[in-house]
Amino acid sequence: MGETILKWLAAFIVCLILQTTLIPSIAIFSIQPDLIIMVFAFMCMRHGVMPGIFIGFFLGLSLDLYSPSMLGQNALAKTVIGFFLGFFNEKVMRTDTIMKIIILLISFFIHDIIFFGAELIKNGSSIIPLIPDLFTRTLPRAVYTIIVTFIVILWNTTIKPNLKR
Amino acid sequence: MYWIIQFIIRHKDVSSLFLTVFLSLLMLTANTGRQQKIARSLTVSIFYPFQFTAHQATRIKNIFAENKKLKEEITNLSTKYALLEEVAAENKRLRGLLGFEKKISYTLLPARAVVREPSYIYRSIVISIGKKQGVSKYMPVVNKDGVIGKITQVMQNISLVQLVRDPSERISVMIKKNHEVGILETIDSKNFFVQYRKHAEVNNGDTIVTSGLGGIYPKGLNVGIVTGIKDSDDPLFKDVSIKPCVDFEHIEEVFVMQLDPQWAAFLSELDSINIE
């Protein structure tokens, strides 16, 4: 149990460091893959709803600590997607790669609707400008993340075992 | 009471969701207080050493090209500097003759952006200098293109910069050619606008600079260019869209202007109001 927690904690810290340092250098037209959501999705699908909610909350909160004005914004978004992703727990439901990609795509949309919705509502403005943003910001980011995820899965399932042999 | 506990135990997933969502909303609606500041200081201090190391690793690959480019820039700038020194001396002499008061003077402290907020639209950065190097709260931060933001937290060797694109940041600006003053705002960290009176003379391509009225940013720093003008919901005003001069996606080298805010004498009173 303790080992699992430490493993995921280390994974999140590494992702956080990469997200703020190396990832901006592989951005395409300012679109970057979101490693944090990627690893968080893997974690939720492995461990279920309850860890998804609480780790989502604390992970989001730690991300919020960087932002000077919107404490709670990431926490809210990550808690809700943690709840959503936890339903697809591998111990309860078997999902193939295509299904996982679709779930990840939906999570990005839920995350960004809550994330930007909260910001717009807090600033007292309409949430209508959010709709085009979902296609110009969220979709490319989700697709880029899914490509990176696919490479990671491919590495873990095909290339790495062959290298060991 | 018993049945509430029973309900929570039976529906622990939903109860946990409600609890965490409630806490998130509570934080979203709360004012920034001392607790948040301490928590942020701790986080930035804990993550900073790791991020700084990783950042240095990425920098090494570009260091040779950067070095060559910088040498060229130094040559160019030295020539310009020599010319400017001459102009400054002349300016000083003429000002003395006209009896003008001395302009605000400041030192530029060079720094590097070492950490960005992990969100993909980041509204704050951490820079590599802090209290030890003479940085203090509310100092303006600029780069060669224009205004980046202001210092909101200072630690020993690092500082947190709130970017201009943070929706809570509003800057007093003016049109460079006719000194028409307005407030620069953004609601989505992407589109910037200033509301001007209907009859104000504003055209596409006009340069927007800081007005010096907010007390933090000195007058005349580049902010952006007018890219569009449209009618506002209020019949007395028009909305002027601004494209910022600074490319917020690629902030690397920055300068902190060692300049106290004009209201520095009331700083402690203002901070105590904020905490309450």
C-alpha cells in the first residue's frame, strides 16, 4: 500500500517537473501534451473512484498553489475527472486501448469545461466563449496527449519487453 | 445524526465528491490570505530545486547558439548604448536648462524564468532572483518587448511573478500618441481589451504603453498594439482589442525594475487590508 502511494507520488512529481520544464520545448503552436492528466487517468483507472477523488483534489490543489488568483480551480476540475475516471476501474471493468483513448478525450473536455467555466464565472463573464475554445485549445491538447500516451503504451507493451529479451 | 453517518458510509464515493467539490468552491470564492501565501511559498520552495535542475539541463543544449547570438547583440547594443549616453547627457543638460524635475530612476535586475505554473495557460512564473538580490513585492517585471507582470511574492533566492495575463491583474495604460488613458483587462488570459470613451481617438496599430497612474509600473513601458475596435455594451464606451507586445508562451530572460511603488509608504496598511 505504502509502496504504491510512493510510486504514484514519485510519478506525479516527475510529471510536474517535466510539465514545467521540458514539455514547453515540444509544444506545437503553443499546444502541449498534459502529462499530469495522462498519469492521473492511468492512476484512476488502476485504483478506482475514491483514490481518484482525493488524489485529484490534492493534485489539483498543489497545481493551484502556483496560480496567484484562482485557488481551487484545478482542484475542482481534477476532483470531478477523478470521480469520472474512477468509474472505469480496471478491476471492475475491462477497457481496451480505444476505449481508454475515448475516456481520456472525454476527461479533457470535462476538465476544461470546469476549469475555464470556473474562471469565467468567477470573473462574472459569459461562458459562451468557452465553446469555440474547447475545439481550438482542448481538442488539440487532448489529441497531442493521446499521441504521447499511445507512445508510452507502445513502449511498455511492445518495445520494452523485446529489449529485455 | 446516526442516519447521516450511515448515509455517508453507504455512499462514500458521492459524499467524498461533494466534500472535495465543496472545499474547492470554498477556496475559489475566498480572498487571498496569509494561509494561501504561506502554502504557495512552501510549494514553490519544495518544487523549485528539482525544476531548476531540469531547467538547467534543457538550457545546456541551446547554450552555444545562445552565446553566439548574445555576442552579436552585445556588439549592437554597445553601439546603441554609446549613442544613447550622448543623447542622455544632452537631455540632462537641456532639462537642467528648462528646470524640469528629475525623472524616476531605477536599476534593472536580470533574471531567468525558471518555473512556469503547470497549467497550460499559466498566469504566473517563478524567476531566479529574490530578496537576496534586492527584489521586493510589487516591483515591475519586463523583458525586451515590454511589460510582463509584477512581483507578488518574494523568497530568499526566487520570486513569484503575476503575469499581465492573469485576469485579476489590471494595468493603467494609455495610447502612446495622444495619452488617452484606460485600464487593460482580460477575462480569459487570451484576449486583452481596454474600454475607451466613444469619442476617444484610437486607431488600429496604435501603441499602448503604461500610463504610470497605477503606482506600480512607470510611465511609457510597452504593453501592446491596438488590433481591433468595436462598440461596447455601454453606449458611452467602445472596446479596444489589444495584442500584447510580450510573447507569454516564450518568456526566458526578464528584468525586475528595482522600483518601489508610488504608494510604498502605505504598503503595510494595504497588506493588512488584503489579509483581512
